[in-house]
Amino acid sequence: MDDAETELRPFEIAIFLVLRDAPRKLTTKEIAERTRMSWETAEKYCRTLHQQGYIDLQEFRNRHYWSMKKATDKQSVE
């Protein structure tokens, strides 16, 4: 992947910062409220960050709980 593919968008950065500072997992609704974006936008970018390996997703009933990946989960051998 080149830098253009791994560069985070402003919405992704906002979500990343909210999750980084959260003491617990957050629902999509909580992320949307804290970042002042719609639920749909928050869900879209959370899914993108999850697919890229930046954040974790836990589904329980009809809710999505998001959290930061532990440092060892995303580290690569350099």
C-alpha cells in the first residue's frame, strides 16, 4: 500500500481520536454524537477503519461497539 491508500480522512481521524480517548467501547451512536456526524457517516467510517485494521468491532444484538485495537494487534515487524 502506498501513502495515499493509508492516509486517514478527516472523519476517520475524528473517530480515531474519540476512540483513543474513550475509557470504554463506544456504540456508533455515541461516536456520532461525540464527533457531530450522522449515524450513517459514523458507521461508514468506523467500518472502513475496522477493515483497515485500526479499530475493533464487537456486535451485540443490534448494536455495534467500537474500540481501539491494542498496540500489539496492529504492529508489524520492521
